[in-house]
Amino acid sequence: MEKELINNLWEEITKAKNITLVGHRKPDGDALGSMCAMKMWLASLGKEVRMACIDKPSARYKFLPCMDKIENDLHLEDCDLLIVLDCGAHYMTDFHQKYPEIIASNQGEDVVLPIVNIDHHASNDNFGHLNLVDMSAASVTMILYNIFTYLDVEIGPEMATCLLTGLYNDTGSFMHSNTSRDVYMIAADLLAQGAQISPISRNLFKSNSVSTLKLWGKALMNAEVTDENFVVSVVRESELIEGEDPDQLGGVIDYLNMVPDVDFAMLIKEDRGHIKGSFRTRKDDVDLSKMAALYGGGGHPKASGFSIPGHLAD
Ligand SMILES: [Mn+2]
């Protein structure tokens, strides 16, 4: 991350009194970990901070501090700075339809409310007034770690747990190919600063209800390898029984991606009038963010997704 960008961020924060942090829809451990860490830092500087995600965080993140402070709408009456975290595009917040004059694709000269965009998705389109986008970072919390280190911020155990949560989430518990030497070094330093790893590993990757496991079973049963050499599985709405939610399928794609020698894995699910796809690959020469972009989605070269309105034909 260029020092100048961090200095610009510091300037924006110094000018602002009321700051709102926004994460993406269906917030994950990186979005929530970065929001919490950011909130704690800004609060220590005497800022008034609000946090918003359009979807309620999953109960699995209850161990993070200040989860109960996250609102599902923007309250911008007094707000003078928005910081958007872990969003590859403005519409990932899902607040763009309700607040089109504020959450827009490109902030030109006539800015209503400045947006700082802190993100690591390769598909990020620099929608903010100030853009701290580092696609070499494994997580947004890794970018925040670098910012805090540069600014000499005292991290402390709670913030360290938040930052480690994002790192743990976005590296798939240190198993994805983005688990670099820097990731281990930062994780080690966060542990040294008091981060608690056991609630993270227990809640993020070792906790699922029976209904989730059964739904995963359906996705795994439906898997096949195509003639084009990729693994695909489809879960239709008609296969869901009472109480099963397509959201529970998050995570099963990593199992499909275990099949050796295929080019990539794809999971398609019907979800309340939308067809949602997830892609994963272990190959270095496959760029799945481009593939998802064909369907209006985005993400990383090795992990991407899309959502289009409609239902699956038979
Ligand atoms: Mn992320």
C-alpha cells in the first residue's frame, strides 16, 4: 500500500467527526473483522462511528466485539465520511438502490459524501473518492494491519482478533493459495498481540447445523465432472425442504474444489428468484473473476461468483 494513500486516509479521518463504516451484503469474517477493527481504532481517536450492513451478520460471528452495533440501514444525517470495506464494487453494499445519490459507481467532483474504498478484490473499480485497493492483500484486515502498523496504532488483543478473523476467513484457514509468507508473519504478530485463534477457527470453519450438513450432502450428491473438465453441482429450490436456506451452501464449494485435475469447480443454486453461481479453482492459469464477470459478477482469480435474476430451466 502506497504511503501517500495512507496519509490521504489519515487526512480524511482527521477532517471527519461522524464516520459510517459499510460492509458488503451477506457480510463475512473479513467484512466484519475489518469493520470492528476500524471502529475500535476510530473510536479511540474520539470519532463517532456507526456501522451498517444490509444483511444481519451470521450468529457465527457473535464472538467479535460490537456485532450488536451493526445496523441494517444507513443513518447519514450527521455523517461526514463513509468508509466502505471489502466491497469490490459500490453495489456490493446493496445500499445503492436506496441511496443512489451517495452509493454510486464513480465519485467525481460533485461528491455528496466522500467515500473511502478499502478493498482487495481484483475486480474493484475504484468507486470511491479515495481508493485504498491492494489486490495482493489476502484480506482487507491485512490492508488494515499494514495501515495500523504504518500509523503506529496500538492494536491490542481485541483488534488483533478482529484482524485475524478476516485473514483466517479469506485464506480459508490458511489453505487457499493466497496464504503467503506475509500472511503467516502477520498472523504470528497478531497472535503475539493477543489475538484469540480458537473462537475464530471454531466459529468460522468448525460449526455447522445438521440442516446445513444435509444440504451440503445434496450439493455433493449432485456433483459431476463435465466433458469440459470442470466439477459442477446444482441445487434447485425444489430440492430444499422446510427450514433449509440456500445461504447455508456457502462453504460447500471448497469441497467441490477438492477434485484433482479439473480446471475449476462451479456450484449453481436457485435462491429466491435468483440463480447464484460460485467458482473456485486451484489452477494458476484460470481467471475466474473474468468468468464471473460474464454473468455480471466478480471476485478474485481463484474465487468468484455471480447472481442473476431468474429460475433454472429443467
Ligand atoms: Mn475479503
